[in-house]
Amino acid sequence: MKRKAFTLIELIITITISAILAIGTFKAVEAIYIRGQKVKNITQLSLDTQSVADQLSLLLYDRIPASVIGYNPDNDVIDFRPLSDISGNENYTVLEWLGIAREALNHRSYSCFIDLSKSDKENNKIFSPDTNGTKISKIVRKKLNISEDIYSQGIVNLVFAGSFDESTLEQDFNDSFGWHGNDSYASLDINISDEGNITIVDSHQPNYIYEKYYLVDTAYAVARGIDVNISLCSDLNNTNVKKDNNTLYLFFNYRPWKGETFCGDKRSDANRSGNVTILMQDVTAFEAFTVDRTIRFKIDSYRNIRGTTSRVHISKQKVVF
């Protein structure tokens, strides 16, 4: 009897077909993997971007509206303008604003209102019902993790609601809130008693007393790493978190009315102060502008898909009233 066996040609054909099937299977598995990683990264990137947008919207909601500026730290001269005056093609890379002492307001430590009938404008003494200076100090010091007296050190200032509209500012805008070494006519140094008596001790006395006011305890700045010098901020010097041009930072706990600027300001003559935290990495663009007294900002971000040359991209926009 003759024994049957594969011929050499049959073996070659079989091996070739198996190789082709294997390559096709590998490509299919690779495509499935890439598709899965892309969905995973898009989901995570969308959640991260939304979280940052929500955080910024909450901080911007508590802004002094007229105080919001765009700042260009790369110019030879100090260059900042109200956000409402900046067009989309101008290079103002840092967004800054004054934030109200929201925590003290939430704890009903101040009322935001002046009783004009019980105030003495001639002696710069005003009365704010349901306001307690000691409670305000305790809450603000805990929020900012500081031990200084908030009144004698000028940590908290008062801004009248009459200063909110830029058209009503009594001084030039540059000298309204103390931005980048300028004067601060619109934010005022004060003392507050436990009974709600507020004494304006600022060197710039207001021409008018308005019924409504807010307390401000810090300024905020948002910028990407490419537009600041993060190595100047001690908060992040000893961390292993990636710090690069596409990292978005939030600066806080500094006070322009005291001549301070954020710790990452690149200008050599800057009086840097405050703290910084990382909002998000892999941010390719951050843009803010005003529309009908609202602030709209956009965050563009990307993320590389591990093991491939592909990347995913997300763009989120938010409106703050």
C-alpha cells in the first residue's frame, strides 16, 4: 500500500494561507484595540475637560465683573485690558479676575448691603447690618490657610457695586483694581467690627458710597505653561507632576490691590505671590471672551493613544453669567 503525504507545494500553500489569515486577524485585533482605546480616551478626556470647565465657571461666577482682564506678560511694557475690549485676534494669554469672599457670604458673615441712613460718609464710616468682622476673618484665614490679620494686612478689600460697570469707574481702568503695579481706586482697604461697622482706611477715599458692596479676598489667573514661568512657583517645585507648555494652571491667593501678581508671572519686575495648582494637562488652547456681559471660554485638549501614533481631541465651551 502507498502512504499518502502532503507534497512540498501543498505545504507551502497551506503555510502561506495561514500567514495571510494570521496577518488579517492581527490587523483586526489591532483595529479593535485602537478603537477601544480611542473610545476610552475620548470618554476620559471629555470628563476631565468638563470637570475643569465646571471648576472655572464656579470661580468666574463669583467674579467682580469689571475686574476681568486679559494680560500679556511677554510685552515690553505692562499690557492688560478689560476682557470686554479684547478682540479674538489679540494676544492676551492670561485671564485674571478678582473673586469675592464667597465662603464668608455663604456663612452669612456679611450681608453685601450698606444702611446709608446709619453711615457717616464724611468720616468714611459705613454700617452693614448682619455683618461680623471676626467671623469674616476666621473664614477667610481658614480658606487661604493664612495666619495674618486680614484687615491690617489688606488681605480683604471692599468693592462697591457701583464700580461694576466700567463706564461708571471714576478713575482710568488701569488704576481701578491694582493690576500689575497700578493704583487701586475701586478696591478699598477696610476694617470691620463685630457689629458691622466698616471703616474705609484706604489712601484712596471713595467719592461715593453705594448701597451694595462685595468683599474680595483673592485674585485668580488662568494660563497655559507656555505663557508663564512655572519654575518661579514653589508649590510645584518638588512634585513629580508633568509640567510643560500644554499644562493649564490656576493661580490664586495673591492680591493686586497690594501690588502683587501671580507667582508664575514672567516679567522680571513682577512682585510675585500666591499659590498655583494644575487644572489639566494636554491642553492645546485656552480662550476667553465676553458676549453680552457673559464670559465664554473654550478649552481645547488632546491625548495620545498609548502604543499608537493616533490621538484624540476634545473641545469644550462654557458660558458664565
